[in-house]
Amino acid sequence: MYARNTFRAFGIAAVMACGDTSALAQVGPNAPAIFATVNLSYIARASKAGKAALARLEEAGKRKEVEAAARAAEVQKQQAALQQEGGVMSDRARADLQKAFERLRIDFDRFRQDAQAELQGMQSEIEANFRLKLIPIVDQISKEQGFHFVFGLEQSTMIVWANPRLDISDEVVKRLDAAP
């Protein structure tokens, strides 16, 4: 659940920034710009590094879900006790039980917020580390094949269609997997 959107946050600028912009200056004003596309989500799902990162994120998410379920069960148990026993308790005892329930509920809400923030932080760190590995590879392929621009397919660009032969994602995966 947490890993599905993991690599969507990459922007075109991150991929395009790796290109050698001096090549643009060497091209005349009427010469066509040469571009390629890359599917970052595919690279994340297909490469060894991406699979490992997604697995770590998934595992962390599952651990947090298990802990959240246990805490939610405790909140439900406390709420049931309050509802069942609240009518036969003294006002003071009922108020104490109500306060304990509220503290438990607030702790549970904080846990969920903290868990979500922790997972988002982990996702950002994974993306940054993945980008550090990915950018030099895209840069190398772009220089070898003479690309002036590399567009990410799933980012919010105005690319409506691109020739599949221009997609360098498989080559990026091969080189990423071969990298130390």
C-alpha cells in the first residue's frame, strides 16, 4: 500500500538535470532536439535496487499496520469496557475510565500520525538514494545515444504519446542492476 506511489515524486527536472546541456549549445536552431523517455515506476519495479527498496518500504508499512491493528484493538476493548461497565460504576470511577480511554485514543491517533510521517520520511529517503543511483546511469545513456532531453513518462508532462523505441527504461534497469 505504501510502496505503490513510491517513485511518482520524481520530477522531470531530476532526470533532465543529468543531461549535458552543452550539447544543446552545439545544435543549430533548426536542428531537431533528440529526446528519450524513461518510466521511473517501471524501473523501480523491475530493477534489483528498486525491488529491494520497495520491499523495505512494504515491510515497514506492514509492521506499522500490525502495530496499529493491535493498538486499535486495545482502544476498542477499552471502549467496550467503558460502555459495559460505565452504568454500574460510580461517577468518579466512570470519569477515570473515560479519561483513560481518551488518553488511549489520543495515543492511538498520534501513533498513526507518527507512523505515516515515518513511512513518508522513509519513502523520501529511498527515493533520494534511488535517484543518486539512477541519475548517473540516465546521464551516461543520454550521452552515449546523443539525447538532449529525457522525459519521465508518468510525471505530469504534456507528453501525450512517445515512440516506445525512445523509452530507455530497460537499458536503465540493466545498468542499474549491473552497478555495484
